[in-house]
Amino acid sequence: MPRSTNSIIALPPESLAMLKNLGLRLRARRLAQNMTLEQAAERLLCSPTTYRALESGKPTVSLGLLAHALWLFGRLEDMEQLNPLEIGMLGNKRSQRARPLVKGIGNDERDF
């Protein structure tokens, strides 16, 4: 049964087209290595149905499986190009989360 959430349903057509193109490129790499769909799925430790969904550009396929497939085809470094950061965006400063103000137990609460 296919998963559908609001975030998947609301995907813009441009995003869906990019996923479809990515799937086609993965399929081309698999075929260039003379690998069947079943062999690729076995090497990626997933079912052929799941791998077929990846090649079809289905948005429900996990990002982990995509990274594993890129590794299998020797293109893992392509992940770096998905959202490159400009120099200095991260900086050397470590960000800290705001901590909620926690009060201890009041004296009036200690009296049983």
C-alpha cells in the first residue's frame, strides 16, 4: 500500500520531475553495469519492488536507499552537490539550543 502524507501530496511538479529524472539516471547506471533490477536490489538489501520505486522516482523511497544506490554505482560524491554550502555559512561557532527555564521543587511542595 503506498504511503501518502500531506508533504508527499503537496510536492511541486518540478520536484516530482527531478525525482523521476534521478530515477532514470540510476536505471541508466544500473544498465551500464549490466546489472538486473533484482541484482541491484539484492546488493542494496531491499526488495525489487522498493528498488523499482527508486528508479521510478517515487518520493516515498528512503534517502538512505538513494545514498546506498549512489554508493553502489560509484557516485556517492554526487550527494555533496545536492545542497552545497557557501564558504562561511556554517562558521566555527557552535549553535546552542535555547534551554527551557526549569524551576526546582518549591518549599510548599516539599510538605507532605
